[in-house]
Amino acid sequence: MGVRAVAGVALPGLAGASAGAQEVLFDAQQGLQAVGWRGFLDVGFMLESLGALLLAMALGALIGFHPMTPRTVDTLAEAELPKVYVTYALIGAIVGVIVLEYGLVIGLVVFGLGGLMRFRSTTETTRDTGRLIIVTLLGLICGLNLPHFAVLAALLAFGLIYLFDGQPVCRVVVKELPEGAVAAAAEAYRGALASAGCRILSERKGFTKRRVELVLRAPRASTQERLQAELLRLVPAELRGQADWEVE
């Protein structure tokens, strides 16, 4: 029967186990060592981890906010995708750091957690799913006794949420526009929203249904009530319709 050594102690192993497999098992056991609160003193690890997470977020933003992306935005979900890319890039970097710190055995744990959340979670959007994965990973990192890395990852995730949610993506559908004035009404609504500081991401007109649909990014200090008041003030009464709002 084969024998493998863990931390200097001979343990019975699987018959015929290869030397490479024994080395992987040995490395995994060696990696699972608690760091604890003294990890905050490991400046080198903190800086290296911060650099890895920031690089992942930057590369995710490079892909997500590609100059060609706005040309293909038609729905609210598509407008939110660049934020999702950055969030999942952060998730990937967090997994990479803890796997590098503790070995492939943690990668199997993360894989199992991901499968559980995939089939058991009831989140409605990919944005909420990303946040669910992040908080699960934070709990896992705390359980591995890596509080310093948990705090670092949580601060970066908090910053992402503050940055992205500060400018929400909205969808406004204006129905029952005056007959024969759909184009003029769309122009009036687009101009009013632009005057309120909104960035128009996409616009769709329905001439037969007398409606216009706008997907936009609202300014940080705005609210739905404030934007609605601006539309009532700036859009002429003869071009107004019934506006329905959806905020992501």
C-alpha cells in the first residue's frame, strides 16, 4: 500500500498513488493554514492582492465599456451588462487569489458553491447574482481565517456598487403619443432628458403603436420624480404621452 507524508507524518494512502498526486495532496494540506488577524501586517500580500483585483476590474471594464458596446444596446439588461462584466472580473480575481493561497482544494469548494447558487438561488438579475456570489466568497474567505483579504475584497466591492448604482440605468416607455407626432414627441422627450443630465443609451420608436422607448443613464443626484417633473416642464403639452418608468 502506498504511503504519503503530510507535515512530516506518514499516513496511509491510496494504492498505486503517483508521486505527482502525492505532492499535490501534500501541497494542499500545507496550504490550509490559518493566517488570522496578523495577515493585516502582511503588507506584501495586501498590495499584491490589491493589484490583482484592480487589474481584473480594469480589464473587465476595458471589455465591458468597449466603444462599440453602446451601438448594440436595446434593453435595460443589455445596458447593465458592462457593470456585470466588471463585477464578475472581480469575482474571478477573488477566487484566483484564494486558490493561489490555499490550493486547488478551495477551487473545488468554490465550484460546488457556484453550482449550488446556480440551481437554488432565486435572484432575478445577473447583477444580483454577482452580488450574491461576492458575499458568499466573503463568507468563505472569513471562514478560511483570511480577514485581511476579506476586508480588502469587501471594500472594493463596496466601491463598485457605490460607483455603478450612483448612476442608475432607466427605461422609460412613453405611450399614447399624439397621432402623427411620434417623431416630434421622441425628439422632445430626448431633448428634455438630455437637458436633465441624462445620457441616452438607446431609442426605439413605434409609429403604429404611437410610443417611444428610451434607455438612459440618469445623473447621480437625480430621482425618478425629479426626472418626471422635468419632462412635464420641458415637453410641450401637445406632444406628451403616458410615461412608464423602469429603473435597474
